[in-house]
Amino acid sequence: MPDTGLTPPGPPLEPTPTPPTAAHPNALDPYAVPFGAPLPPATWGHPGPAPKAPTGLAIATVVLSSCLLATMVGMALTAGASEDAYEEAARTGVWAPIDAFGVLSVLALVVGLATYAVTSVWLWKARSFAVAHRPGDPHARSAAWVWLGWWVPFVSLVFPYQVVRDIRLSSRSGRLDQSPVLILWWLCWLGTVVGIRVTDAQVPMGAVPEAASGLAAAATFTAIAGTLAFIGWVVVVRSIWVGQAAQAAQAG
């Protein structure tokens, strides 16, 4: 039969194994552990080191929250004078739009934005820590709602509570029911938001104001609800950062 240069049919040839090298004693599986050698440390299921407990961000969250509460209390203390000034302006048609209450309102807006940003970063990192250290624990909401849940209409009534609740449960040694402190914090926070909206609705925006007889009452209610919410928030934040610090120490 003439030689056509074609390979005769038959079983495929076995690939020639690459000889072992000093860098990889087992070239077929460089990650194999030799028999009798100690096993490598457990990984977190993703490349890179495991997330650390964001204790510093937790402390910054509490500090900024206290600054926000201070502005609320200051607004409650100065709302009476502004209310009198609004009533006087309604009678005379002349008024000065800049006063202590107005300055504190602007300061509260700036501090509130900073508090939102730092709190969201802390919750993001705390949630990442919880997922890495306790991957079996459920989280009702995805990580995106850590940022969006605070200001999306209707969603803001419950989503932030669920995010904080699930992070707090994952930071504890055992699964616990919803804490009364957690519920108290959230209800007082919702009351604070309502008080802020009512207070803002009575503040004039450049025009001569009408009599605002409910401004002082609304600002006082906001300060009281904000104080109760701050107390509960400190307890909740501390329970998360202490629990996650203990988990990090145990894992380390």
C-alpha cells in the first residue's frame, strides 16, 4: 500500500506529562498538597484576604450621628425665636431670612449628608464582613439597598431596618429574634423623619412668611424623637462592631 502521509486510524495518543520542576513538585496539579504535609489555611471563597471588621467606620458613624442630633437640638432651641420672627414678619411684611434657626438648618443638611455617606460605607463593609464570616446567614436585601434604601420612597420605610437587622444578627454568636432596642430605634427614626418633613414645610423659602405657629412644636418633637433614635442607634451600632470584632479575633 503506498505511503500517503496520513496517520492511520487508532486510539488517540496520550499526552506526555510535563516533568516536575523545583517550583512545582507535582506539575500535573501545582496546588496539590504532598501526602503528610500540613493543609493550607482555609480560604474565604474568593481571592484576597478576608474583610476586616470596620470598627473605625462604626465609631465615625456614631460621632457623626451625635453631631446630627446636636443640630436638631439646636434647631429646637432656636425655633421659638424664629416662630416669633415669622409672626412679626407676617404683620409688617419685612423680615430677615437669615437667623440662627436657618443657619442650623443648613448645617443639619450638610451633617446629614455626611452621616448618610459614612453610615452607608460602614454598613456596606459590615455586610461584606458578615457574608464572608457567616456565609450561611440570610440577608433579606441585596448590598445595593445599603445605599438606596434610605431615600427611595416607600422602600425607606422598611429596607434600612432589614439591612441593619440582618447584619446585627450575623454579628452575634447565635441567631436571635428582633431586639426591642432595634425596633425602638427604627420607630423613633421614622418619627424623626416625619418631624423633619413637618418642620421643613413651615420654613419659608425667600418670600415673606406667614405665621408659623407650629414650628417650635415640630422642631421639639424632632429633637425628642431624634434623641431616642440616637440612643437606640448607639446600642445597635455597638452590638455590631463588638460582635464583628470578636468574630475577627476568633478567625485570626
